[in-house]
Amino acid sequence: MKKQFLTGAFVMGTLTVGSLGQMSLAEAASISFSVNPFTNDSDPANVNFTLTDVAQGVQFNANTNNGDITGIFFDIANNSYLGELQVTNNNFPLTAFNQSGNVSDLGQGVNLNGGGTFSPYEIGVKVGNSGGNPGDFFQSVQFTLSTVPNSGLSPLTINQFLGQNFGLRLQSTSPSGSGRGEGSSKLQGTAVPTPALLPGLIGMGIATLRKKKREEKLEPAGQGVEA
């Protein structure tokens, strides 16, 4: 778990990821957010992420219109999951999966080094091989992240990624901002739900507070007070 960059920036400075973590987000089902270039030599690019709760765990989707997705990096809220995760249902050759808690380089230039980086990350997924060769050029990536059998951990949900840092490496990018070329781009961002989801999350927070107040009113006088 890394430092979260959401204080005072989520909803009117009051509804934070910390407060959301105290309630179930099963009703939300999925979150969408984007990552953007953070180095001066990166080609212009935008990558949209969608994380969705599925039966096996959490399904990751990443999409771009510029270049080849070669690596995805991210943090997780509960570090107990590190070393107990697996990648399945991937639509690309999985050439490296690092969940050591200290990931900055996946090889073949797939790194997020540079000024202002959130790196190192806690988990890294390497997509295919570098070079943008035919059959190994991915502008849309999908995989499922879940716990390994008999891990003893609770099933993985999107709760583990709200407010966490994400990074992505693009290669074979075009300076025009779309297509395919000889450049590259390093992107990063934080998993903050898009504005469309915020009213629902606010409503969930209000409902939780109201429920808590009702329970307090119904609690018998003197209950919970030690003699």
C-alpha cells in the first residue's frame, strides 16, 4: 500500500477513499479512471482503465489509441495479498508477473523511471514483448487478477485498488497522439472513480451514516459501558 494522493480531492474534501473503505462497494461493481504521461519526452497519450468485480476476482481492462501497451504497474491496499495473486483470462502473452512489492522494471525497457514517478510499484504485469511486432501489438489489454487457490485470503475486489497508484508503459507510440510509431510514453495516475460514479458513492456514504445513526438510537441505554 502506497501513499494515497486523494486527501481533500475526492468529493468536496470530505468523502475520501479512507471513508469509502469502511463500506462495501459491491453495488458500484466497477470503477473507471485514466492515466496520463508524466515525463517530458513522452509522446501524447491517454489510457483508460476499467476495473470490474467478477466471480474470480477483479477484471482489468486498459485501452489506448496510441502505441503498444507493454507493462502495467499498480499498488494494492492490503499487502497481505502480495505473493498470493495470479493472472488469468489474459488476452496477451504474460511474459512477467512481479508481485514483490517493489517493482520498477519488468525488462526490455518496460519501466516507469523518470522525474515525478510514483515508481516503484507493488505489482507489475508485462504484456508480450517489446518492439511492437505484428501479433504482439496491444492497444487493448484484459486480464483477471485473483487470489491463488488455498490462499486463505478474502476474494479480491475493487476495494483493494480505490485510491491506489497505477502506471503504464507504452512503446511504439506516435508523436501525433494516435496510431503507431517509433516513440514511447510513460503514464501514471490514481484510481479515482470518474465523476459519473461519484453521486452513487456519495449516496452510499450517506446511507451508511444514516444506518449507523439509527443503530445508535436503538441501542439500549448503558449498553457497552463497563462497570
